[in-house]
Amino acid sequence: MMQTIQMPLWPYVYGQPAGTGKIRSLPEDFIVKENLAFEPSGSGEHAFLQIEKKGENTEYVARQLARFANVRQRDVSYAGLKDRHAITTQWFSVWLPGKADPDWAVFETDSMKVLQSVRHARKLKRGVLSGNSFKLRVRDWQGDKDQTIAQLEAMKNNGIANYYGSQRFGNEGQNVNKALVMFLGAKVGREQRSLYLSAVRSYLFNQILAYRVDHENWNQPLKGDTYVFDLSNSSFKSSESDPEIIRRLAEKEIHPTGALFGKGDVGVSGDVLALEKCIADAYPQLVEGLVAFGVETDRRALRVNVSDLQWQFIPEEVLELVFTLPAGSYATSVLREIIKE
């Protein structure tokens, strides 16, 4: 019998949200800027374009770029997907071997603007960002102002639980259930397959993180943890905690990790292995489906730092937030701690 997955309300770190408000009332209320992890060299076969888009999704812009430059769809790359209902600045690359750049100004529309173009030797790969900078406005804000400020101060000082955002799971979270149907043999396109597999791994990770939030050890050491360095993919294992690990966790230099399930060893031992096995055993069809589709096991930080967090009320019924998150972390994971939509 196929499991049916319901999206839970994953536990909060800093108590119930102290305010309510409207998010994304206007595209201008959700402004995102990608920060590349490197500087394009200025020469090479790939044109790097920094594009500001409004009300368009990333894949649409990529298709339009391919058509405009008269190249194959696969010759256009981007580092990450960005929200449609927002103003986002992100990078694309277009492979133009032996060709001059077209007039990118002609490509521009009311919803897409080319801010700069520069050449580079290699195409832009997924995930090669140092992070994303956000400027968000919550309209019609109401609530306990002192409590909201206290929660923001806590996030600034202690970070947030690194939950995957709701957009990862599709409309009403149905991408996980669509994955279950796919695991039973339903045929889907390549793009949908990738979305469904990502949704499954994200759901299981959030379940691990939720358990540790509930038990107040999402940012504390457990026996058998694997830790990742802040703003790095480098990690190390530790069967026991020691004063140095405790210090580095307190300083937010390292973070505990949770499994992104797939084939292969999950990379932990002891209490953490038992915990993650318990989650896996609760969702056998999801875990077995990931393995059957050849997804490789990985790990993800349970905690993430919220850099340069600032806020103001302008006027009292509008809350404006400015902050930066590492690539792969979600602004909605910040908002969910303070706002009930």
C-alpha cells in the first residue's frame, strides 16, 4: 500500500511566531540578489549575464536566452532557481564558442533587464554561489513587537534551523506524493523527476531536523555527529563531543548535519545513526525510491547563520528585513519563525 504524505508544521526554534502579515503582496516585497562564489575571468567561450527579472521564473528566462542567442537549451546554465513572484538578480551563462555576443540590450523586456555581461572560460554550474542577499517586506504586520524583535535578535545571535522551504515541495506539498507514484512506475519527464527526488530528500531531512529541534539538540552535539564548517562543504566526524567541539558550535564555526538520504553510508554513528535510521524506517517507500533512482547520500547543515540581519518597522504596519544566507538556505525559514501568514 502506498504511503500518503501530509506536510506537517515543523517545530519552531524560537517559540510561536509573534506576528502576522502578508508576504509577497508585490514583487518589490521580495528582492533577492545572487552572490557568485567567484569572479568571472573576462575571457572565454561562455557569456555570463547578470539579469534582473520580475515576475518570471528562472527556467523561462533560460529558454528565452537560448532562443535569443540561437543556441541549444542545454547551452544555457544558471546557478540556482529563483522565485517568480519577486524581483531577483541572478546569473546565467550562454555557451558561444567562436561567436561574438549578441546585443543583449535587445533581449531586455519590461520583466527582464541585463545588468552586466562578462566572458568566462567555463559554464556556470549549479550551486556555485556564496549566498543570496534578501530585502523583504511584510505588509499589514500585526503582533507583539517586543517579542518579534526578541526573536530576530535570537536568530541574529544563534542562527536558524536550516529547514527546506515550502516551495521545495510544490503546491500543497504534493511533489512528495507525486514521487511516490513515480516510484511505483509512473513515467515522468526529466525535469519533474529531479523536482520529485529533491522534494523527497528535503522532506526526510526536515523530519530529521524537526526531531532535533523538538529535542533541543539541533545546534548541540550528539554522539556520532558529522559536523560541517560554516560556509564550507568540508566536514568531519566525531563519535564523542569534546570542549573544542562545544566551543566551535557555540561560536557558530561548525554545525551538526542531517542526512540527505540515498544510496551509500549516511556518514554518522552512535545516537545520530539510530535517530536517522528511525526516520528512514518510518518512510521506507521514500528511502527505497531514492536508492532505486540512484540518488547519492549526502549531508546538510542543521543550522545556518543569518548574516547581516537588520530590521525596521516602516511605518508600524510594515516590517522590513535585510539579511544574507548561504546558497541552498531559504528566506522562508527566517520568516516562518516570526510571521504567521
